[in-house]
Amino acid sequence: MYSKRLGLLLAILLCSGPALAGGGPFGIDSRLKYDNSGIWRRSNQTALMYGTIATVGVGALAFGDHDKLGDTFWRSVDAMVISSLGAEAMKYTFQRERPSQTSNPNLFFRGTNAQSFPSGEVTAISAAVTPFMVNYGPDHPLVYALALLPAYDAEARMKTRSHWQSDVLVGAALGAGVGIWASRRSSPLIIGWLPGGFQVGFIHHFKP
């Protein structure tokens, strides 16, 4: 079920704006009309990104790995860290110019200052919410509404000309894919590298 929801998210992004006739690797890329106002303001995008990092980090430390919620938070940590590293490596590999730098979506390998492909923020937010949709979505369908967070960020990143359509699509796919992988592991990865106190969590550690 969660894979269908994520597929719907990607389809929505594909159809956003004038993206159906353009260039880029999938033939869908075009530069949207610049909009850095209202809900699309860069400050709102930044707040969402840092809020996601803080929520996942604090949740993992607070709950540890002794229950389903804490375990899910730690899988979200895994997904965010690993997918973000992957996105960063891809940026330096493909070196694509952003829509703010050019109107041509086909400019790859332009130097290390060109880091449009893929969207790191969409990757990270998609990775953060996917384990929760995997673990809780089948029993609580409202959890699938978390997919609106990366969908919003993807649209906002395009409107402020930070990314092309294919940048956010690949970012969403990368984050979701790593999130699904992290959810299906026998145990969270990163917490296994940390001292045992992190597995307990602050809430359980100080519980009377």
C-alpha cells in the first residue's frame, strides 16, 4: 500500500507546473515561474528541513529502540543519513546547473558549483517519512498524509528555481527507496554502532 502512495506522490510531481514538455534526462524539465512568496518562501522550506531533522533526531534519542515508535525513528535516522550521503555523491558526480543558473535543463558536468541533481532536501524529507508510512500506514491510513511534506518541498524547490522536475523526482525516489530498505532491515543500522544507552532512550532511562 505504501508503495502505491509513494507512486501517487511521484505522479503528482510529474504533472506539476508545465513539466510535461521540456528537456532533461526524462524530457520533463522546464523552469517554473519564480515564486519566493507565501508558503513557497525559502524560509518555510528551511524550517521544514530543520524541523524534520530535529523531530527525527529528538524522537530517536527520546524513545530509543525499545518499542515500535522508537525503532521507527531510528530507521528514519538511517534512511536520512544514508540517502543524504547518496544524494550528495550524486550532486558532485552529475554537476547539474540549477534553474537559477540557467534556463537549459540539459547542462550536466558543469563543475562542483553546479549541484542541482538530485534535490538533497526532497531526498532527506522523503527518507524521513517513509519508515513511518511503512510501519504505521497499513493500520493508520492517515499516516500516508506525511507524503505531503516531501511533495510540498519538491514544489517549493522548483518554484524558487533551486531544482528541476527530475531533480525532485529522483530525490523523492532515492529517499523513499532507502526508507523502504531501512524499514525492512532486521534492526536499525546506526544505533548498532552507538553505546547501549542510546538503545534505551531518555524517556525509558529516566522513567521512575
